[in-house]
Amino acid sequence: MKGYSKHYYTEFAFADCNAVLKALQPIFQEQGMTETVHNWEDHGYLATYIKKNGSFANLRIHPHGLVLVDLQSYSDCTKGREEVDQLLNKIEERMKELFHGNIKRVKRLPAILRGDVIDRYWPTADGRLVEYDIDEVVYDEDSPFQNIKILHSKQFGNILILSGDVNLAESDLAYTQAIMGSGKEDYTGKEVLILGGGDGASNIDQMVIDGCKKYMRKTCGDVLDNLNGECYQVLIEDCIPVLKRYAKEGRMFDYVINDLTAVPISTSPEEDSTWEFLRLILDLSMKVLKQDGKYFTQGNCINLTDALTLYEEQLGRLYCPVEFSKETVCVPSYMELYPYKLKKSGECVLINQASLACLEVMNS
Amino acid sequence: MKGYSKHYYTEFAFADCNAVLKALQPIFQEQGMTETVHNWEDHGYLATYIKKNGSFANLRIHPHGLVLVDLQSYSDCTKGREEVDQLLNKIEERMKELFHGNIKRVKRLPAILRGDVIDRYWPTADGRLVEYDIDEVVYDEDSPFQNIKILHSKQFGNILILSGDVNLAESDLAYTQAIMGSGKEDYTGKEVLILGGGDGASNIDQMVIDGCKKYMRKTCGDVLDNLNGECYQVLIEDCIPVLKRYAKEGRMFDYVINDLTAVPISTSPEEDSTWEFLRLILDLSMKVLKQDGKYFTQGNCINLTDALTLYEEQLGRLYCPVEFSKETVCVPSYMELYPYKLKKSGECVLINQASLACLEVMNS
């Protein structure tokens, strides 16, 4: 099930709307398309051309010299694509004739496919439209918490997408490296507490684990086959009571790595419960972190400056003073840059992803 | 000058087209939009809704359960965006009522802006639609060879775009590192010949140099201020006669770095002159490369497997036998993975970009 739409535009210094319409009409009519024209007088024309096979075209002529052409058909095939390209070539030629080559800009955008089995459009954290090279739906399930998709990208490998947000792909070792301190930490003999980890580390959602165990093995290895290993234990439960218990028992860690959620995009920390959650996690984490311990976390897309600034402000409100530093890394599948790191005493690094950000905190 | 269009769709197990049309009509009519309906009988409906201010909507109802809504207006403002969101909310609600929540998928795509001063859409090498966070046109000139744009991206910094192809951004040190051998080479006291280099190294197009010298200083530093330095010389001329002259004079290099052009996408090497150019460059480069010399070059997007395979085949046709290896790196601003490297005697590395590819060749 598909809806193929192709978008095109040209621009002129000045357009006589009627002349443009008269020049382009024959091109559509030659295709056996029937025309309906709306004339706004002061806003130009909309001409709609309809073909018997269910496809149609919109020709929107703006009086200040912008001409937009949208073509939509139900199926997408090589022959159809060629026909569309030929039609656009003809329009371009006719326009160049009409304006004696005096055209400011001509642009054809790649076609958009809607309603296909495979959805290739997963906007970035800052809301930009990006098309992925997805060629297979590997896993698609609804858990009580979220929709879980694992889609295969030709270049990024399997990608985990939770409720529409790209979480991690097999290409994204850079993310894991950054949130572990960019190779500068020696974890030998250290106690490490990892919160979250959509890549198949501990997560409250058993169905994410199930999907990752099977289809994200390049990221999680065999760690999820047995939840208890020689030097690790995976707990599938809410981390808040666990943190509270550890704090009460006085159990302390050298490192806390918070990979639970990105910094919220909302910039109303008093109203948004995600911010409250984030502060609670930070406070509890500081309680279980040794005096010279480090806390690493992710930020969000580097463009979300308001949200990132706000996050840094939250760090000043912790019960214990911390310093932080930040680092920006490029996470291939995010198609954007991203940061964070915190050090309890010392520095607190916000990894901004170029798309991963890191927060490293030290107690002081 | 802008054309703002917003795209939306829902999907159902089965749609009674007429029922959908009847349910959604009032939503558009409440907006004071006038309706024109086309009924294909066997292909569903197209309803066009026109507003007095020049904006319009297309409602395309397919009989197999795909409903597409496209909204288009001339200007883009916060109020307009909110109205569009409200309209889409109402459509979604009404559809859920009609189908008792039995909807397979609902998706809203980020709006597309056409005809704006800033063009944010620069498709990837494999033809995918991606939107960049461009906020400024820094440089835009036509040279006798190409259109040269330097656009500012919030996250990638200044981006050099040659005739619509993203060449390099200030964020893309990974590209330069890969094409120089990923930090594994010791260039001390070595003779290096660099061909091309859109980042402001030698290039036949003086206007690219002019733009880069001024606006891509994070990538080219002060190298272009003086074309002759203590240990380098920049020649702004066609590299083919230069290579021929060097070959005739017997001038030899330890390294040849070819950053002229990506591997052509066309897979008809016999017909495409770019392939011929590429073979000529390779042959001439081998002639000026010392016996244990290395040749580095870029490939193209890792998804263009046919073109990359063909390139590797060309390496087998060189007058001297070479071995090669390849490497894939992520070039942030390319938003795709990309490879190449050749070693004259030894290995020949194709750097596939994740988006840079490298070819390292050694004489043998």
C-alpha cells in the first residue's frame, strides 16, 4: 500500500500567473489528464489535473514567481518514475522558454512514499525530515510501555526505534564509547551501575530485551542470553526502587552510567515529569556514587540548546556540588550531532551527540 | 518566498471511501474552505479544499484504506503551524471514531519548505531526502564550472555544496583523517601529491578557493592565503597535464591523495566519461608513485554497491598490479556511510564513507 508523491518547484523574478498556466496546461492535457482550475485573483492559481488511473497533479502558481508542482500516484514503479521525470523535464523546458532562461531556481525533491510496508521517515530530535535507507521490518511489537521497532538499514544495520524515536543502530559504537567515557576510563576491578540502555542493557521493558537479544546482537553481544554473567547482572525492573535500596544499604559504585532517556525537549522543567524523573535519577545516582566516582549520561541533539542549557542548570541544584564537562560525538544513525558526562567531584561532561552527548560528574 | 506543505496519512484495514469523505468534510468546511470532489469510482476520491488566503488541502482517499492529507500554504508562521496541527488532530480524532480506533498507522511528516531563501534539502548520494539545519547562505556564486554554495548548518558548521552535492563541512575532520590514512601514516619528510580537495586544497576552480579561503577556514586553515608555503605549493590548474609532466620528468611521490571526485554513480563505465577520467587519473598517479608508495582516495556512499564494485574492477585493469583495502567512515554532514584507500604494491583500501570511503594503493 503506497502513496507516491513527487515535489517540484521553480522560481522567477516575476510571474504572469495566467501565462504560466497557459504554457503548462498542454503538458498535462497531453497526458490525458482532466483539469480543474481555481483562480484566487490576488493569490494566483491552483490547477488540479486528474488521470484515469487514480494519479493526479497539483500546479500551484504564486503571483510572486513561485511555481509548485506536486505529483501523486498510488503505486511506485520504474516506469512511473520515468514518466514523472519526463513530465518534469517538459515543464522545466516550457518554463525556460517562457522566461527566456531567466529562472532563479529549479529544484526537484526525492519522492516521498507514504503507506508503504516499510516506513523510511524518522525525523531527527530537532524535527527535521530525514529518509533512512530502511529495507526490512525486522521486529515490530507493542509492549505495555511503547511501540518497539527494529528496522534494517542498508548502511546502519539494525536500528532500534522506540515509539518513533531512533534509539541506537548497529553502526553506533560511537555512542557506547562516548557514554563509557571515550576510552579514557580504566574499568578494571571497578563497580559499575548502568541505568537503562536501549541497546539491550538493562531496561524495564522485557519486550525491548527480547527484540534486542535476537536482532541487535552486534550491539549487545550475548549479554542478554543470560541475565547473570561472571561479572555482571541484568535487572529487568524499575531502577528507582533499586537505587533507593542501594542508597539505603550504602552500596557504592565507581561509575554510574545513565542511558535511560535523552534530555527532555520540553523546556518547562517545573511542569514536565520527565525533568522531575531526571532530577530524581541524578540525586539518587549521586547517593550511590563513591567520592571520586564518575557519572556518564547522554544529552540530546546539539541543536536543542535550550533543553541542554536547562539540563546544565539542573546540575547546579543537586544536593551535592558537582562539576561537569561535555563532549559532542557523531552517532551515525542519528543523522545529527548529540552530547554528555558528569563527574562527582571533578568535572561533569555533557556528551552532545553530533548526535550523542555525555555528562560526566564527579563528587566534590 | 515560501511554499509550506505538510503531509499526513492514516491507514485502515478497509475503508468505505464515501464514509471517510462524509466524516472529514465538515472539518474542512468549518475552516471556511470550499470543496471540489473527484470520484474515480474504482480508485477512490480526491477532495480539494480551498481557503480564501491562498492555502489549500488535498484529501486523497484510496479504496484499500490509505488516506493522505496534504496541506499547502504560502507562508510559514507559528500560528499557521498550530492551525495545521489542530486540523490534523481533528482529522485523526474523527477517523478514530469512524473506525473505532482500528487504525493500522497514523503518521505526520515534518513540513517541507519550498522556495525559501534558504534551501534545507540536499539529497544524499543514494538519493534519499534529508533536511539540513541550514540557517544562513554564506556564499552563493556560479563559476564557469559549477554552482558553489557555502551554507551554514547549526550543527555541522559551514558546508561546501558544489552543484547540489554536499562536499565537506567544518564538522568533517573524519573525512580528511580517513583520506590521509586514518592516522597510521608518518608523513615526515615525505613527498605528497594531493589532487583536488574541495575543502580548499588544490582545485581547478578559483572561485571554490575564494569561497573556502574566506568561509571554510576551520577546514583549510591559512593554507589558501598564500599558495606557496614553506613545505607546500598549491597549483590552480588542470591536474592531468601536471601529472603527465611529472611522469615525463620522472618526479616521484611517496603519497598520492586523490580527492577529485567521488566514484561515479553511473554503472556504465564504457559510456561515462567520468569513469574514463577516473582511470586516467589512476594510471597517471601510479606512474608518479614510488615503488612502495601509497594512493588514497574516496569512494562513495556505502549503499552504491554497484558503483563501488565497478571501481574495484577498474583497479584490476591498471597497467601495474596493485592491491587495495577499504575502510568505511562516518562523515557527519553526509548523513550516510561512505568509503577508500589504494596502496601501490601492498593493499588498496577503499574508504567507504559512513560517508567517506578511502582507497589506499601500493605498487607491487
